[in-house]
Amino acid sequence: MQDQPLFAPYRMGALDLPNRIVMAPLTRMRADSQSHAPSLLQAEYYAQRASAGLIIAEATAISADGFGWADTPGLWTEEQVRGWSRVTDAVHKAGGRILAQLWHTGAISHPELRDGVQPLSASDVNPGQVSVTPSGRKPTVTPRPLTKEEIRSTVQDYARAARNALAAGFDGVQILANYLYLIAQFLNSTTNLRRDEYGGGIDNRARLLLEIVEAVLGQVDAGRVGVKISPMHETNAFAANQETLPVTEYAIERLNQYDLSHLLLMGNTTDFTGTPLEQLRDDGMFQHFRPLFKNTLIANVKMDRGRGNRLIKAGLADLIAFGRPYIANPDLVERFAAGRPVAEIDWETVYASGARGYSDYPTWQQAESNKLEASVSER
Ligand SMILES: Cc1cc2nc3c(=O)[nH]c(=O)nc-3n(C[C@H](O)[C@H](O)[C@H](O)COP(=O)(O)O)c2cc1C
């Protein structure tokens, strides 16, 4: 089985990975709701998954202004850094490697998460999405555009969060630049109507991302910094338009100049049929972007063992990230190595609290011995 490409060791930037299996970042809402510090439960959960070649920890707010999803963690206070130190220690003791994912939610935040204050974004465009507040899911509101001074301090908040990530023992950082959040709100021509140097043409809309990358590189070596980015087709303001692909191509080509450790590229999560992204369906995403990015490419979305092995073998990806499969399979690596089936997710407990459906998923071996015990006690 170890002739599977997924099991070939790999050097990603400054990190030696024992295999090509990456745990994708997964928000699970188990951080303290007041301090936004990660809990001991989170240390246990991540340590259980330490056989992954690399773990990318859940999206983590860079600042109070960037915070925008109930019960998620941050990286701007000492208490949060201490909480994360326990997580990184536990992962390292278990033999793993873990990156922090830096997050500013922008317009996806909500006044309920910000003491009644409007969230911040590129422009005053309601993205028409959902905010996850302490009292449940709410429609997003119209955000307030960041001033240029606030953009400068936001870039510095990324730098501080990157510094804090190293202080907390992370092996590096990943900048979350896609999906619906602040950087994507700047990249997207529907949500960015600015008339200054951060809006208008593609180069201006990508300026915030590149300034953030440069500020983070002031704190962390390039061999430990990556970006998660991809063109997406979502609802309302995030429906793909004629600029969605060109702005992503431009950003990825510009990212090459920094010699970053990796790019985490998501395939399509929605149906691209009839959209300007149609050609990027399925493997089309990786076929299109592999030639554009010179360093490590991590392919993600709806991967399984067979597809992962195939994409690496075809030269379309260096590493494969698994998100949902990691929820119910702490031993995903061992299951792939032995050709065992993967366990199903209990969706009720994905965004919940406590250990149930979080750190209590058994390994394949534990599940087998549980079954055996149950059948013995039935007799
Ligand atoms: C419960 C859940 C939480 C997620 N949280 C994050 C997150 O915090 N940051 C992020 O970049 N992506 C997040 N994602 C997206 C995953 O990282 C991944 O890109 C997506 O699930 C597709 O991979 P998969 O098909 O292997 O699940 C989340 C996905 C799920 C299902």
C-alpha cells in the first residue's frame, strides 16, 4: 500500500512532511465564547489527527475587528496565544505539524458579535450571506467601508497575528484569501466598489492581499507562509462574474514572486455549469492553476484516496487536503494506508459544543474493538 503517491514524504518550504495528506482547516466552534481562546478539548482533537502530513488549524481571527463567527478562536490576545500553545504542544508531542489560518471575516461578521457595531468591508455592499452569531444564524447586514488608515492597521493586525502564531508554537501560517471573507470581499468586483487604490482594476483589488502577504513575510519566513485561494461561485454578491477568474489568476501569478511555501486551492464546491468558471469543474481547477503556481500546490474538495493518488501521480497537485473526511476519521492516514473504509459524519454535532461529535470519534481499530465488546455483551 505504501507505494501510494499519498504516502511519499514531501518537503514543503521549510517543513518536512512524512506524507501528502493534509487536514484542511475546519471551523468547529469549540473555542471559549468570551476570550476566544482555544480549549484543552481542541488540543486533544488536533493531537488525535497528528498523523496527517500537515494540519491546517481552523480559521482564527487576527483581531477583534476581524472576529465574526461565534465560538471561533483568535490570535490577538495573550490568553489566545497560551491556548494555542497547548494545541501546538499536543500536536508536536504526537509527532505532527500544524499551521495557523489567519482570518478576517469582514462583512460576514455581525453587529451581535461586535457590541452592536457594523462589520467592516471594502464597500457598503451587503454580501447577502449568513452570519453565525451567539443567538444563531442571521442574514448579513450592510458593512461599513474601511478607511485607508483602517486598511493600514488591518494589514498590521495580520502581521501581529503571524507573530503571535509563531509565539504560540505554530509551524507557520496560512492566509485565508478565499471564500466570502475580507480579502475575498476586496478581490470581488461586486463587493468592492472603492475608488481609491484598493478598488477598480484587478491589480487594485488584489492590493490588500499582497500587502497582507508582505506584512506577514516581515514576521515569518516565506517557507512557512501559504495562501488559501480559489475562484468560487456562491450566492448573491458572491456569484461568479467575468472578473472572478482573471482576478484569481492575477493574484496567483503575483504570489509566485514571494516564494511562498504553498497554495491551498479549492476545487468547485458548487455547480459551475453555465457560469464563467465552467471550465474549472472537477479536475479542471487543478489543470488550470497547476502551471500558474511554481511552489507546492495543495488540492482540495471532495477528495478520496483514489482521487488524491491520481492527482499527485498526474502532476496536478503535490499534496491533498481533506476537510470533511477528517471530521469523523482522526486516523484518516492509517485508514488510507490499510485501505479501510472511512466513517460517516454526524452533522448534528459539527457546529456544536463539547466532545461529542468532536474528539470522541473512534479510530478504525477502536471502532472494531467496540463492536466486538458489544457483540460479546449481547451474548
Ligand atoms: C465544518 C466545516 C468547517 C470549515 N471551516 C473552514 C475554515 O475554518 N477555514 C477554511 O479555509 N475552510 C473551512 N472549511 C472548508 C474546508 O477547509 C474545505 O475546503 C472544504 O470542506 C472542502 O474540502 P472537503 O471536500 O475535503 O470537505 C470548512 C468546511 C467544513 C465542512
